[in-house]
Amino acid sequence: MFTSTIRLFRPIARDPRHYQIATLASLLGYGMVALDFEIAAGRAVAILSTALLTQHVCTRVWRLPSFDPRSALISGLSLCLLLRTNDLSLALLAAVLGVSSKFLLRLNGKHFFNPTNFAIVVLMALTGDVWVSPGQWGNVAFFAFLMACLGGLVVNRASRSDVTYAFMAFYVMLMFGRSIWLVEPLTIPLHRLENGALLLFTFFMISDPRTTPNSRAGRIFFAFLVAYGAWYVQFRLFRTNGPLWSLAICSLTVPVIDRVLPAARYEWIPPTTTPVNFNPWMPWTRVWRAASNVHARVSASPR
């Protein structure tokens, strides 16, 4: 029975999206209750509902075999944590833009942009009423979320986490290198890195396996491009949210990188070795049969 239960829940444990959903939902709940995040519960529910509804409509329009809410939930939760606006319609539009971009902007079975990144960048570029709030976390929430994200890398080490490690390394070197060159106190770049929005970007945006290059060499090169682009936007163009702008632009290079450095495309759940005729209800069937046999023997025994 125990072995069959493990087999039943093995696909849940193997899919990294389940860990991402649990982490993001926990952070959102804690932020709304303890940190007074700038988002009401009603707005969060509206954003998540819109993301799921958009996923359902696109599933029907593109005639996919089944409705899968996991990616839409990740996008909706990320929008709740990052996107800020005084206009509810813009928040809902962000959910529609993000989820629908997976279906509309595709090439070779992959979508060009991370859905959350695409929605935020488009609305920031077209309106002046959308922004990202990086300073709402506090030290306790920041380090707790950092530990959860690092734990996710360990648990889901097959989920192309190399691009996360590479981006972290390149971005930290660029930030500290600039401060060393300018003879700044090293507390300045350290403070810049203690940013909740940067954590979300590093662990849930750039690490999206469906929008990053297929090969490891390609992902490391892509991480360098995004890190340098983020540094350039922040310290040469003097604009905020450098990683978001950089990822949106550098995502256009992924098809070229995949062509130069080809490799197998990522699939969320690897092929399973579970037999085709595996029946998760078999343990309970055996228990029922055993109980029935005992009852039959008791009924047949002389009184």
C-alpha cells in the first residue's frame, strides 16, 4: 500500500511547478497578513481568477487535450506579488496578456517570453500607471523567501536551475565590480541585492524552462546577456527594473541561441517508468477483498 501511494504522488513531487505554486502562495498569504502588501485579497482573487479563465479559454480555442491550471497559477501569483497599479482593469489586463502570450507568441513549441515578465513590461511601456514594488518585504520575509527559493533549487535541481546560478553569479560580479571600481562601500551593492523583486525574477522568471535556451551552454550565455543588460539598464540608462527590461529584450535571442547550440527541449514531467496498467486504487481493492473473505468465513462458520 505504501509503495503504491508513493507511485500515486510521484508525478506531483517531480513537477517543479507544484513547489513554485506552494512557495508563491505562502509568500503572498504571509505578505498580505503580516507585511501589509499593497494588494487586497479581493484584487488577488480577481487576478488569479482572470489568469485561470484566460488559460481555460485558450485551452478551448487551441483545442488542447486538457486544462492545466499550474502555469496560469504561477503567473497570477507572480503578478500579485510584483505588479502594482491603482487601476484594477490594468491588473486584470496583465493577467490576460501574460497567459495569452504563451499561446500567441510561440516558435518551435516554446513561447518567447515569460508570461509575468511580458505582461509587466508591456504595461510599464504603454502606460504610466503600472509599477513594481521591490521594497515591501522586510528582512525576515526576504531571507525566509531566499531560503525557500534555494530549497527549491535543491528539490528541483533538474529544472534547468543552472541559468539561475549563472545569472546570480554574473549579476553579483557586475554589481560588486562596479562598486569596487568606484571605491564604494560594499554595503551598497549588498543592499541592492536584498530585493524581493530580484528574488522573484531570479528564481521564477529567468529560470522558466520553457523560455530559456535548450542547451546548458546556451543558458549560461543567456544568463550573462540578461545580467549585463540589467546592469546596463540600471547604471547606463538610469532606469529601474533593469532585470525585467533586460529579460524581455534578451528573450528574443533564445531562438537564435537554440539554433546555434541545439539540444532537447524541456518537458515539465520526465517520462515515467510506472507501468501502464498501474492502478492507484489497487491497495484499497485488496483491503476490500480481504475484508470480504473474512466476512464470508465468519458467516459460513457453525454457530
